[in-house]
Amino acid sequence: MTQIILTIVPLMILILGLSYLLQPGMWTRLVGDMIASPHQYAVWWLFMFLLGVAIIASHNVWVLDWPVAITLMGWIMAIKGAVYLLFPQLLGKFAIWSDAMMRTYLRVAGVFLTVLGALLVWRLVIV
């Protein structure tokens, strides 16, 4: 199971990063919709929580090497999913962000995730 996680998660990070870079407008609109109707996205947060827990359950590896990035991603996903399931009103904190600020944030996150995803794909999938 760990090998499956070590293959899927790096590709997911890479594609998500590229999506943030290439489609910041789509993600900005999605966040706006989430803020306006947080109850409609409960399934989204449940999926994120369950995927994070699945990663933790099958790959809870704490070493000073590349696989720890997958473990950290699992914990981040599980915590973020749980927090937004329990406290969906926290999404309102992003309501003060302008669209331009959100797009800038998404582009910065996109660069980080794309680089991280590419390094993980190269290190954990290809090598």
C-alpha cells in the first residue's frame, strides 16, 4: 500500500500545483463559492479528511528523507478536512481577500506545489 501512496500523492501534488498555476481564476471562484455556501462543500472536506487518514494509516513514516513529505501531506489533509467539517465558518476568513490577492496566493502555492510535486515524482516514482 505504501508504494501506491508514494506513487499517487506526488502526482496529485504536481497536478494540483499546475492547476493552481494555470487556472487561478477557477480556484478563486471555487473559494468564493465555498465561502458563500460552506454546507455545499461538506463532501469535499470529508473526502479530504478520508484521503488524509488513508495516507496516514498506510504511510506514517517519520524519517529525514523524501517520504516524510507524503506523511506531512496526509496529516495536513486530515487536519484541514476535520477542521472545515467541524468549523465551516472558518472559510469566512478568506472573504476579506480580494480576487487579486487570492490569485497571487494560488500562484505562489502553485509554484511551491509544482516544484515539490516534480521533485517527489522524480525521487519517489521515477528513481
